[in-house]
Amino acid sequence: MKLTKHLAGVVIASTCLCAPALAQTKLTMWYHGAGNEVESRILNQIISDFNTSQSDWTVTIESFPEKSYNDSVAAAALAGNL
């Protein structure tokens, strides 16, 4: 009986430790072609299809004008956030 309770405790504890690994990973995709409506619409559909096809990742898109995009990439690289 003690062994059963001990094993049950180990199983419950290990399950609790695994819970964070089950959460969706969120990914933001930077995109600088917002001026091209056709390309933007296609890309948004691809991302929507991808998000619907699985549950491990959630991709969102963040659009930038090209100049702002280049500045944002450079700033992220300098900050170590790329």
C-alpha cells in the first residue's frame, strides 16, 4: 500500500512538471511586404492553415514598412533578441 501511494505521488508530481511542456509555443513572424495585398493575403492564409493544422505552435504576423522592418531587425540583433 505504501509503495502504491509512493508511486502515485511520483506519477502526479512528474505529470505536474510536464504540464509546461504541453503549452503552445507562440511565434511572431515579422513581415515587411504589407504593401503587397495579394502576398499579404496569401501569407495570412498560410499562417492560418498552419495554426489550424497543429496545436504545438501559434504563429502571428506583425507587419512593418520596409524601413521600419530593417530598423527593427537591427535593434533586435543588437539587443540579442533575434
